[in-house]
Amino acid sequence: MSEPASISTGIAARYATAVFDLAKETKKLAPLEGDLDSLESALKDSADFTNLLSSPIYSREEQGAAVAALAKKMKLSPIMTKTLSLMAAKRRLFVVPQLVKGLRARIAEDKGEVSAEVVSAKALTKAQADKLAKTLKTRFGKTVTIKASVDESLIGGLVVKVGSKMIDTSIRSKLGSLQNAMKEVG
């Protein structure tokens, strides 16, 4: 990992730990999850928001005012609003995406859940997703939340990532393995 990425991750982890601990102490984890949904959606849908977080052309005061206005409009909880204001004052808003990811992981761990990234050649039906979640729950011993996406280049099958483990049953990878085996023979 490069040094700047490592530093960003470390900063985000400290903020995530502090926010999670504070929300858990005050029994405000549910509103915090809502805040994370709002922030994820803003990060995904608004280039202006992403630019505000990462661009050095905005002063601390401009970032602080913008974050306060956005927090009010997004109806963020007081904990998240104060955290974002502090981050703006300290010029740390660039780590908000990592903060959201870190908080998601801490909340899931607290609930005894694990997240699985599933990539399939075509969209999974509700029945398929439920069956996969049940199978993964048996394998990992925790409730599994599935984040599904589609990649038609897989041709068929699935690629499942749970933490550091990856299960690749895609036809694309099987064809690649077969191609490598044929190269070794010839």
C-alpha cells in the first residue's frame, strides 16, 4: 500500500473508532447507519460533494460552512454532523469515503454480520440471493449481507468476496485456467 493511502486509512480508522464508540455509548447506532446511507449516496451521486471533500481549493471555513449546510439538508445525526465539522476544521474531509467504509465494517462486526461482494454474469434473483446468503452463513457462521453487482464478462458463475477470502466459480476464470494448462502442455 502506498504511504498516502496508508495515512488516509489510519486517519479514517481513528475517526471511525471514535464515532462508533460514541454512537454505541449513547445508543445511537441506528441513526448512524442512516447517516452512512445518506453519505454513501451523496458520494456516489454528487461529483460536487466529492470535489468539496477532496479539493484543496476550498478553505477550512468554506468546507465547514458547506458541510454544516449539507448535514442539515441530509438530516444527519448530531454525532455525524459534529464529526464532519471537526474533520473540516482539521482539513480531514478527504478521508470521508474511508470513514464510511470503516464505520460500516464496525457496525456489521458489532451486529455479528459479514458483508459479501458478489459479482455475477447476470442479476441474481431474490431466491438465488437468499440461498447464497444461507450457504455463506453456514460457511462463515455469521449473518451475511450481500452486495451484488453484474459483470457480463464472467460468462456465467459467481465471484464471491468475503473479507480476505475469494471464491471464483466464474466460467471466465475456468477458461483462463484451462488456457494456462494448455500452454504448459504445448
